[in-house]
Amino acid sequence: MKRKFNILRYIGPGLLVTVGFIDPGNWAANISGGSIFGYDLLWVITLGTITLIILQHNVAHLGIVTGDCLAESIKKNFNPSVSKVVLWSAILANISVSLAEILGVAIALQMLFKIPIWLGSCIGVVISNIMIFTNTYKKLEKFIIGFVSIIGFSFIFELNMVDVNWEKVLIASVVPNLNPSSILVALGVFGAIVMPHNLFLHSEIIQSREWDLSNEKVIKRQFRYEFFDTFFSMILGWVINLSMFVLSIACFYYKKIEVTNLSQAHELLIPLLGNKAALIFALGLFFSGFSSSITAGMAGGTIYSGIFEKNYDIKQKETIIGVLITSLGALCVIFLVKDVLKALVYSQAVLCFQLPLTIASQLYLTSNEKIMGRFKNTTFINTLILIIGLIITGLNLYLFIK
């Protein structure tokens, strides 16, 4: 009983990361992909989730062993010029992520109350910052668990209203099926799952629990608990992402309706499933955008604090500045650009270039014996992460060129 209790105590960090890959960007990619290509791209969600588990588990080890988050480790162990490039590019990427999260809140508020996008964006920023500045990690984790539950239940409710061929879903989710016309959408679905800010955030949250770094037994126990938390949380995210896709297939694909944005999906659900389903969809989107904007803000605080070799602490100025740079930077983009959807496209380009830098930095740090000691990566893990990094770099470059 005590062992089960200990494991449950350590559930939390992984769920904060999960929020980052069930955000409004994922909603848009999954619903669009499902409506256009049906079952063909379900396996991409599985592949992306497996990739995410490997990377998040690895970066969590860095935090557990060193007591430093990824941003702090980069600052301490890299050439100053290199660390500046990696960390400042990570801040720009985080603003890009926050842009999508805040827009998700704004779009949901527009669906629910006809509030203009600019006003909904302001509301989203204010509420998420209040949550960040007034709550500790533990309280935020409880809120996030509640938000993830609401999102999950919203899709369970809607899936019960449609006919689903679950045998076909199971097969399609593990058997690759890619044709030239679906490559760009597949890359969009994959890219919405693996994002750099989650790597920085996870390494910070996991080491913030504080333990005896000189005791190998304690470290090994943390590894076990962390893996359970990461695996459980990522699988939960996989189920929610898969549900989005399946709902889109059932509602739009068979009726040959191509959905290109979330507002369109909401409007189309009314005649197909009724007002109640459309309401649940909007509420789920609101909590998705709201919770992911919180984690994006926290990631911004983590990265900016790391530049000064400090831990995330919402009472210290570096963390406060990092949170505000993230949310207000994204809000400025929303106010300054005429075409917000085009801004989202450009923001994805920032992620394309930054993610390989983060993965390469993580690989260098976790494979370095001087940093990790006997807990450095095995040759197998190094090879696996190197392959992942090269594939992601190649795919991102292809996506950007296209």
C-alpha cells in the first residue's frame, strides 16, 4: 500500500507536459488531418507519442541526477555564445507556442460568448498569469489534472454520440500508411506533439521536488517513479489525441467535409451532433488552451531563469520576467499582425529550427559522464536520440521548405 501511495505522490510532472501536446495546436492538426485523410494518419500520433516518451524520460533524468533543469545545464556547461543561441531561440519558440495556446482560449470564448478574438486573448493572458503567479507547483498540478480530466471527458462524451470502428482504429494507430499527399499534414500532426518547451519544463518540474543527490538508491527510485509518471501521462495524452482524430473521422471524413480551422469544426458539429456536443467541444478547447498557456508561461519562466543559472521561482524577478515575456510577447503578435493564422504558420517555422537545437543540447548533456556520472546515457539511448534528432531535423526542414 505504501509503495502505491508513493507512486501516486509522484504523478504530476508528466501531466503538465501532457497538456502541451493536447493543446489547441494539436486540436487543429488532428481535426484537420482526420477530416481529410481519415484513418491514414492515426499511426503518426502513436509514433509522436513514443518519441515524446523517450525524449521526456531522458531529459527528466538530467533534472533528477544534476538538480539542474535543462536551461541551467546548458548555461553551465556550454560555451557562452552557444548557450545564448540555444536559450534565446528557446524563448522565441516558447512565445510561438504560447501564441497558439492563447488563441485557443480566445477562439473558445468566441464560440461560447461571441467575444472578439483580441479581447478573448487578453482574458486568457490575464487569467493564466494570475494562476501562475498565485500557485505553487503542487497546486498547479492539481488544477492541471482537473483540466486534463475535463478535456478527456469532453471527448468521451462526444465519441459516445458517433459510430466508431474501433478495430480499424486500433490497426491504423500502429500500422504506418503514408502517401505523398498526406506528408505535410502528417508532419504537422507529429510536430504538434514534440515541442521544445516541454523538454525545458519537465526537467525543471522533476528536479524541483528536491532529494539527496548523493544517494544512488534515492536517485534510482526517482527514476522508477518518474518513468511511471511520464509513461502514464503520455499514454493519457495519446488517448486524447487519438480521440480527437477519431471524432473528426466519424463526423467529417465520411461526409467528405474538409475542416481547416477550429471555428469551422464547432459550427459543423451543431447540425451533426447537436448544440450540446458543440458546447462540450468549445469548453474542452477553452480548458485545453487555458491549461497549456499556463504551462507555456511556466516554461518561459524556467528558460529565462536558466539564463541566469537560477531555478524557477515565481517570487524571483528572472522567473517573473520569463513568464511575462512569453505571454505578453504572444499577445503583442496577436495585436500587431493582421492575419493571425499566417502568424501561426510562421511561428511553426521558429519551432522547426529550434527543436533540433534543444534535442542536440539534451543529448550532449545526458551523454556526458562529467555531468551525469554513472547515470549517463547508454550507447543504445544515445543512438536512439541521435536518430530521433536527425529525423526531426530532416522532417522539419522538409516542412519548412514546402
